[in-house]
Amino acid sequence: KRMSKTSNTKAYLRRASIFLKQCKQLDIWAKVNVLLYAGENSTTINETIKYLDSHKTMIKGVSVSPLIVYGFDKDTGKYIEELALLGASPTNLNWARDGYTFLNLSDELSYEQSEIIRINISKRYMTAKDYYDLKYFSYLPRTFSLEKFNTECILAKCQSLPFDYNAI
């Protein structure tokens, strides 16, 4: 509702559930995008997790990101003011010069905390194999094998990867 996507959240989520079920029935991988938005708090995060948990078997992967604001102009300033009404505050007070700002999503959720939540939610629903499968057909070179991917994961800091590496 805060994103102005719908006035009827129950109907919106019901349609999303039907879609995820249909994808599963048709053996189509579903990747869910989650935007952590202005005004988020532990209650809204838990609602999102509860919804995702109830659809876990239908989800191949998730992409989670906190809202980032881009822009230099007055409209960007107005948008930041609207987000402030929801409890958000810019982390970069020079956003008009720099053209972007991360956000503290609420008094309860700083930008740094939202980054931890982002990783935790991603790992909750996506294994390394899921991530590889989703990226292989569209992002990774055809020569980038699962074995090479595993080697790269070992070299990376596993705690910062957006998937559960131990599950591969």
C-alpha cells in the first residue's frame, strides 16, 4: 500500500499466490523481488517473511533490496519528503549533489540493518544452486560451470553472498 501498488493488499497477495502456484504446477521457476520500502519495521518484515515462508516451495529465488533514491532535482526532493512521512530518512544529506541516497527505512530500521535483513531474507529462500540456475541462463557465460561457480563462492566472503552456500 505504501508503494501505491494497490488499494487492496489482500487481493493483490491472493493473485500473487495463485500465480506462484501456477508457476510451480507448470514447472516454471519463480523469482520474487522484494523491495524494502520506507516505513518498514520488524512487523512488516515479519509479514513479508511469513508470506514468503508460505510459498517457499514455489519460489526458486528472491531478489531483495532496500529502496535507494536517485535524482538531483526538485521532484527527487519532494519524493524524499514523501518518504519521510512514512518514517524514512536519507543517509546522504548531499543527495542533490551526488544524485543518490540510501535510506534509513524507519526509526527502527537503519540502512545498515536493512542490508543485513536483505541478505538474511535472500539466504532463507535461495541456495547457491538456485542462484546459479537463475543466473546461468541469462547472466553468466555459458562456459561458467557450476564447478567454477563453486570455486568462486569459496573465494568470496560467504556471509555477504545473497544465497545459502552451505546448501549446495
